[in-house]
Amino acid sequence: MRAFFSLALVVLLVTGCATLPGANYPKEASTALANPETTRLGRQLDAKAREHPGLSGFRLLVQGVDGFLIRAEMANAAEKTLDLQYFIIQNDNTGKLLMDAVLRAADRGVRVRMLIDDSDDTQRDKQITALSAHKNIEIRIFNPFYSRGVFDVLRYPEFLFTGTRLNYRMHNKLYIADNAIALLGGRNVGDEYFQASSAREFGDTDIVTAGPLVRQESKSFDDYWNSELAIPIEGLGIKKPDPKQLDLYRAELAEHRGKMQGSDYLRRLATNEPLAGIASAGAQLIWTKAELVYDSPEKIKVEAGEQSGPLLRRKLGAAIREVKQDLVVVSPYLVPGDGGVKLLRDLRARGVRVRILTNSLASTDMPIVHAGYQHWRIPMLEAGVELYEVRPVLGKPDGGGGSLKSPSSGQYALHAKVFILDRRRVFIGSMNFDRRSMHLNTEIGLLID
């Protein structure tokens, strides 16, 4: 025990002096597939795009099960490349099914790049390390901790020493197959996001993109993948990826897939919907103009004025200031700060109706964030903002009226991030209307006309 804490002290001293673990580990830059039309998905969706010159196609997915299905189907359909960028990937029922689909894609020769934030390492290292032993799977960790694996318990003291760096997280959610079709929104990978958890269901959204905008989404992935903050998993921890671990994990995934054969998720997956309809039937896509907005991977430096780069909040803020009649915001975590409240007051002073839907104390999964919201609730109400809070259990409210049903038996919590501007433009993405999303975390989204 004494030796353990001596080593812990050494780790803390090292992290107190060092900047980024694995920063000197060699890595090669790579980019998205240059010719997506050489794949089946690319050819199908390119044919649809040619019918709508200058526009991109979109489809909104609000049901969690559809969010799972589209991800698994994209992995099954990929022929050359698969890019995943997530804040969290859970190793639970749906997470294992998706990792199984990703592994089988790699077995077919698909190049897989997975970029994952290091905010929640517990129970994930074994999974990530095992997959990265595959010759076609490369995994990088964004802004990693030193403490991992058996030393995961040291994360909290490490944060105390290097909180300025470690408080900066990658909150983006992006999934791209063959540089031909992309998916972004608020969902991470895990049962609670796909209506598969008995404990909690997150109400969320995904937006499917086809057409020319996909290449811009791929460029945003490349920007993060090739940034200094994206460290190969091999450069972290004590043990290198082990082919034997991959074999064990492959067997675990296969066994899990067998156990899930009777589930509704795999039965529906056999129909290949919604992907089949999106790829072959143009009627399932809405073709319009849109703009991809995302933060620089070096957001902290951009915020500090140390370098130039895009900031999502500036683009979205400018669009909100142009609102003339009506603003609707859906944000599970609502901590607007002085700047956000001023923006809302300015809108109300011009007669703009402002409505915001957020979590209640009973529904939120982050009570500490809700405490921050409570501080700003009265100022927003005094400004004339209409606030609505989600109930923790969906269904018919007391006193009669409509009903919103859910197949999940767990507590419901809002997780979608949506801004509707004059019912003419909509933002869908990963950014909450809170100070962390605006100033600390990196985010991504679409402004759609």
C-alpha cells in the first residue's frame, strides 16, 4: 500500500510539471476518403445530390432506437472508411453491438478511426486497447489524463493539479461512413441514448447528412484527428495493444451478439432501415441549404486570443441576434451566464417571444448543473422568457390531455440540443445553452435553413 501511494505521488508530481501525456508519441496525419463515389453509399447518395444541386439532404432521427440502428447500419454498409468522434462510448448492450459492427467492418478492410474524449475512462480502457490491436482500427484520445487503467482512481487528484488543461473537453458527436453519409447531434453511444436502459432514457436527436456538406463534416473530423491534442492510445498507459486481448474481446462481442439475437434491436437491424430508405429513396431526405459550425480543436487558445480559429458560439450567437419574432431553445443544461441572459433580454426588448425547454430537478442527470440553472431562472423569467421543465416520467399528465409515450421503463431526462430561429432556421448539434459548452467544451452542429 505504501508503494502504491508513493507511485501515486510520483504520478501527481509528473502531471503537475508535464503538459500532455503521449505528446511525443509518433503519429501520422490522415484525411477522409477523397473519392466517396467509389463506394456504394457514395454512388447512391451522389446520384440523389445531383438532383438537388447546391443543396444537402437531411433527416431528423428523434427515436433512440433509430439512433442505434443508423449507426450499426452505417458500419455494416461502409466499404472503405468509418470515422467516429464521441464524448462517451459505453461498453454496455448497445455499445457492444456497435463495437461489434465496427470490428466486423475493420475485418472487411474498412479503415476505422475512433476519436474519443478522455472524460470518462473507467471501464473503457480494456475495450479501447483491445480494438486498437486490429490493423485497420486506430484510436486516439482527446486531451488525455495520465491516470488510467489501474491508476484510474488518481484522476481526481490529477485534475486538482492540472485542472486548467483537463477541464477542457471534446463534446463533439460525429459519425461518418465512406465520406458519403454523416450523423451528428446530441447522442453519445450507450443504452440510455438508444432507449435500451431500464434505469434512464435520454430524449435526444440525431441529424443525418448526405450531399456536399458531408465533406465539410469530414474536414472537421480531420481537424480534430490531426490536432496536437489527439493522442494515439498506444502512447498512453503501461501496456501496448495485445492481439490476444483483441481475440478475447472479439469472442465477448460475438457471445453478446448471440445473446441479443431475440432482441427487437437486432430484429429491426435485419431490415436495414432507416439507412436503406435514406440511401435509395430520396423522399426520406429533405434537401436544403445548411452551414456546418464547430469549434476549433484549440478552442481554449482561440478564446484567449492566442490563435485564430472558429468558435461555434459566435456563429450561433450571430444567428440568434437576427431573430425577429420567435426563438425556441431545447437545452438539457441551462446556465446562460451574464452574456446569455443579456442576449435573451435584448431579444425580449425587441418583442421576440423566447421559449426554453430544459430539465427539471426531478429529471436531470446532473443536479450540480441544475443548481447553476436555478441561479439564472429568476432573471430569465423577469426578462419575459417562457421556461418549461421536463417531467421525469413520460405519459399522460394529471388532469387529462395528450400523452407522450416511451418504450423505456426508466426515468426520462432531456438531452437534445436544438435552437429554432423564427421557424425558418434550426440548429441541431452537441452544444448546450450553458457556459461550459460556450467557453470550455468543443462542440459541433448544423444551422439548417
